[in-house]
Amino acid sequence: MVHDWPTEDDPLAVIDALTSAVPSFKTDWRADRCYWTEDGTLIGHSVIGDLCREVLGLTLHRDDSALENLGAVVERCLVEGGQWGAEYAETGLLETLGNLIAWEPVEQRATAIERFARCLGPVGRERWGIHTSDIPR
């Protein structure tokens, strides 16, 4: 679970919150130099992109527990996470995941969207452009 809640001034805490919500995401992004510029700046959207690939796999392989945990963290980032929470949760995770799903075979797209949308809160669904009436019961 999230140990330190992200603040507007701490993009690393936001990345920690999102990545720790998905236990199967094993990438050690803090140590991997491919996620950092030469001057030591985090390339956060690269971390989120790799996280999205893992999340896509979870939507297709029906791992609801990790998706529900991530959905709760995304909602909290959007509501309470300040600038970086909104940036990484919406522009990073929701937008990137939507783009990845668009490249899946047609028969898998609806399943992936439905499975993840069910795990999002109302703000997350709104920002992802999904309405409750769009999700089959």
C-alpha cells in the first residue's frame, strides 16, 4: 500500500504510489538509468508507460485485485495528488493505457476497457471518458 501520500511537489511519491499499487510491476525504476536524464531528472512518463504495459496484461488476464488497488490509487491521485498526481494519473496512465488498448485486437479492446473502467472511481472514469452507463453489468 502507499506509505507516503504524493504531494504536488513530489513526483517521485506519485510514481511510487502508482507503481506500488501493482505488485507484479517489478521494475526498479529508481535504480534503472533508462528512467533518468543525465542531469538526474526522472523521466516519469517512461516509468508510467512501462507500468501501463503491465496493467494492460492484467486487464487481459483478469487480475482484478491489482486493478482495483490501482483504480483506487488513480482516483486518489486525481482528487488529492496535486499537479503531479493529475499529470501521471491522467496524462500518463489513463491516456497511455487507452492508447495501448487501441492497438489490441478488436475482440480484446472492449474487455480491457470494461475491466479497467470498473476499477476506476467516478473522477477516473470521467477523465478517461467512460460513463457508468458505458460499462456492461
